[in-house]
Amino acid sequence: MSTGTMKKSHSQWSSRMGFMLAAAGSAVGLGNIWKFPYMAGQMGGSAFVLTYLLFMFIIGMPILVLEWLIGRRGQKNPIHTMEDVAVSEGHSKSWRWVGIIGVLGSFLILSFYSVIGGWATDYIVLAAKGTFEGVNGKTTALIFDNFKADVGSLLTWHTVFMFATAFIVALGVGAGLERGCKLMMPGLGILLLVLVGYAIYASGHAFYKACDFLFTPNWSALNGTAILAALGHAFFSLSLGMGIMMAYGSYLGKDVDLLSTARTVVILDVVVAVLSGIAIFPLVFANGLEPAAGPGLIFVTLPIAFGNMIGGTVLGILFFIFLTFAALTSSISLLEPTVELLEEKTHMGRKTATIVISILIWALGIACILSFNKWADVKFFDKNIFDSLDYLTSKIMLPITGLGTVIFGAYMMKQKRIQEELNLTNFWFKIWRVLTSIVIPIAIVAILVFGLQH
């Protein structure tokens, strides 16, 4: 079926607020709550945080705007949007490969993202059972290791999380994605404020130590590795290079101000990341734990704090509900580009397309689950299946898609029309041109080279 014979109907966001919350929901995910705190802990805290904030605005935000702009122009799934916009600008259909890599990337990412979402969901139950009461580091590490070795438990929670994701997406853009984020995003905000308040109350002087760690610059800790890690995380944190924002942009009307909306989304994303650090690090310092604990910070280190403080059981439940909600707002966005493609390219309805794609992603997720136990010896370049998919997508596919998008936007599209569409003065448009044509491509190449070496 050619792009010309695809279904003509195309959903639209009902309001700018609904779109903004959905986009923020996609950006606010495990990257903010799981990855950002441990990266800050490993790379010196405040200097990393400030560098990350800078990159969010000068690198992340322009790419975000470009993805929305291209998506709004095309009004189709990312693959055919790239193809149609390229042809309309007088260029080859081969630019559709930018969309292909992005959509494939979101498909692959959700297969292991759903597994982590299942971990968070299971930990709600573990916290509610009082599993973490009185535990030490050895005990929490054993709990996590035993959980990853239990195929039945991993499969159950992966299935539950994937079902919840598919259920929301199957309802459609308005009734599913938009309404789901309108409900979950305020809930996320309330939970996060409660967690921050509790951390301040329960940690005493450790709160000031945490703030010093996060906000007092320690530039000596900022080496080349930390700078490139901050750059890469700014890119990943906004769901760039996955086809998501292009798909979301395809549901946009012409009346939405892309720059102001992007600014709001970036600010929300940054606020959640920073507040997550404020919620987590006071508990880490108050309990004499290690802020540079790495990926285990959430599932191994924090449960020690929850298990050894007054009201820790309730706090643990709230925290893992918060983590699950954040994962869910991102997972529905990861599922959307492939569903949109299948819905437009075939005769399948929305629900059927969602079921088909979700089953395929769920099945690939099983391979990720088995990589922690029965298939632990299956390696690709010394990495198990889970880590291989993470490496392939985050280190290679996402940067390539992002680079293709920004080169297309900076060199293949008529710049005068972009200036008019973004309503930029000549001064600000010159800055935009410098960023999109020189600074950002160089930055993404640096991310790609750095990622391939680590």
C-alpha cells in the first residue's frame, strides 16, 4: 500500500494542554527517576546537573521542536511523514530511513523498558508486604537478584505492565494517550511533592547535604566523560530520536506554538528530574548510603532507607507507585509510533494494531527476561540480550535518528518557512541556525562516538 492510499482520517489532540501533558509524560520517565539520580551520584553531583540543564535547552529543545514541526507537516506516522516532507521539499524519499530507524528504535526500547516497568510494579507489592523492613545492603541485593532469577515473577509483571500500556494506547489519541496523561501527570506531581516533603522531614540535616551535593558546583568533577554523559542523557530524557515526538507532532494543529510548548515540556522534565534527586539523595545521605551506587540505586540502595526509617513502608509504596506511573506515561508513547504506522499502513483498526504490536514487543521482552537467568550465557559482543538492545538503541539508533532529523531540518527544509512557523525574529533565528546547523550535529556525533566507545 503506498502512502497515497493510506487511511485519510488522522486523530488530533483535543487541546494544547492535553498535548503538552502527553509530551511531558513521554519525557518524564525512568530516565528522570532511575537514571538521572544515579548518573548525578556517579559524576560529581551539581556540576553534572548544571551541565545537563544547559544541554536540555540548547541541544534537546531545538531537536524536540524540529521533530514536532516535521510531524505536524506530515500528519502521518514518522516513516511516511519523513518521506512526504522530503518529497515536498524536493528531496529523495530515502529520508524515510530516519523515520524507519526511529520507529524501530521505539519498538525495541519498549521490549526492555516494559521489563523495568514490571520491576517497579512488583516493588510496590514488595514494599506493601513489608519486605524491606530492617534490611541491609546484602539483603536488598539478594532480593533483587532472586527476583531477576525468577522467570515466573518477571514474566508476570512484564505482562501486567505491557497490558496496561496496550490498554491505554488502544483507546486512541484522545481517550487513551491524552486522557491517560491528564490523569497520571497530576498524580505524578502530587506523589513527587509528597516524597520530597517526606524526605525533607525524615532526613534532617541530610537534606542540606543533598542540596549541596546537587546544587553547589564541583567543577573539578566535570571531566569529558561527565560532559558527554550529561549531553547524552539530555538527548535520551526528552524521548528524542525514537519517532515518538514526530508521531505526537502528527496529531498537532497549526495553532500550537511549538517553541513555548517545548519550553514548558523541557522545564517540566527538568523539574521532575531535579525533584527526584531531592527526594532520593536526602534518604541516601541520612542512612549513610552511597550516592554513586549506580543502576542499583533505586532497587537495591533505596529499599534500605525505606526499611530502616519511620513510615518507610508507606514511603516505599508511594515511591514505587510514582516510578510505575512515570514508566507508564513513557511506555504508551513508545508504543504509539508503531501502532500509528500499522493503523495507517494496513486495514487494521486501532485496537487490532495495538494488540498485534504489543504481542510482538511482549514476546521480545521475554528474551530480555531470560537474559537475566536461563539465557544469561547468550552474549552479543560480551553483552546479554537486555544490555545489547539497550546499547543498540541508546548508543546507536537514537543518535543516528536525531542526527538525521536535525540535518534534514537544518539543510533540507526551507529555512524561511521554519522561521515563520516558529515566529522567530531575525536575531533569534540566527541563533537557531547556528544551533541546528553546527552545534547540535557536532554534539550528536560526539554522543555517537562516545557511546560506541563505552
